[in-house]
Amino acid sequence: MIDLIDLLSYGCIGLGLVFWLWGTWPLLGRRSVLFKLHSLSVSDTLGSMSIVVGLLLKIPSEWPLLILALISLAIWNTVLGYVLAYCATGDRVASPLENRLASPPENRALMSLKANLEEN
């Protein structure tokens, strides 16, 4: 007879597999590459986390390693998605600091003088 914990564990693992397959389906569509990357990374993260939770229910003696895996999935998959999207966009807007560093020193002096005049 299957225990309730085993049933929940298998359910989480099955849900994770469903998320994995659900995330690969938009790859066949005609949407933008960024949309495809976003849907794939979100569903991959949720699916992997669901599988790790299922394993946590199945093998509770390995909880430190599985909790570390959950934290790593949450952080690194999110960061990797942002990095890929940032690298994929060609029309990046420079920050104000980058604009100030890129301008010649005389322009920076004029810009700071103009900003001081506008404040007063």
C-alpha cells in the first residue's frame, strides 16, 4: 500500500515533469525569442523545484542538500534568465553614470554647472 507521503512525492515529481513539457511547447510557436526563453526558463524552474520538493518528501534524510538545490534553482535560474534577456536586447539604454563617464571632462563641467543653475 502506498503511503500518503509517497503519493504526494510522486504527485510533485509528476507535476514537475508536466511543467517541463509545458515549457517546451512554446518553443514551437512563432513568438519572439525572448518570449520563448522566458516561458522555458520559468517552467523549467518551477518543474525542477517541484521535482526537488518531491524528492524532499521521498528522502527526508537528505534535506540539507535538497534545500540547497531549491535555493540554487530559485536564484540561478532567475539570474540566468535576466542575463540572457539583457544580452539579447541590442538597444540597451545607458545609465546616467555611464553617460557621465563617457562624456569628455569639459562636458561634465558644463553639465554640472547647468544642473546647479537649474536648482537655483
